[in-house]
Amino acid sequence: MPAPPPQDPAAGPSRGVLPFEPATGVVTAFDEARGLGVVRADDGRELPFHCTAIADGSRTIRRGQAVAFDVVAGRLGRWEAARITPR
């Protein structure tokens, strides 16, 4: 079975933000019990993340925290936030 074609960086997740490029935003939701959260990027996009994407290894982050992160292709074929660090 042939591998799927690579994603085109020009068709990135938002205006001006290509995958794997640093972005900034704010954590709008985080469920500690499930380890799932959402970051709203400065361009308005909402990107999900798992607690393992928090760069310092703490696996927790507060809602409203300003963050820097990378936009990456996730396991489910959607864009996700990764390497999340508080600003």
C-alpha cells in the first residue's frame, strides 16, 4: 500500500502560519482529568492539544495562560498545538 502524499505546507492551518512554525495564543480550555485542551491562536484558530504537548513536562496548564507553540499535523489528520510553553 503506497504512503499517503505529504501535506502541502502552503495549504497550512491558517493565514500566514505554516505547520511546524512557532505561533502564539492563549489556552482557552484544559480538562486535567482527560489531559485535553484547546489553544486559541492569535489568528483566531482553535487548536487542540494533549497534556503531553506541554514542553516543560508538567502535564498541566491554566486556562487563560498566554503560550507559544508549534502547529503540527496530529494523529487524526487535523492540526494540533505541540511543544507548548508559557510566555
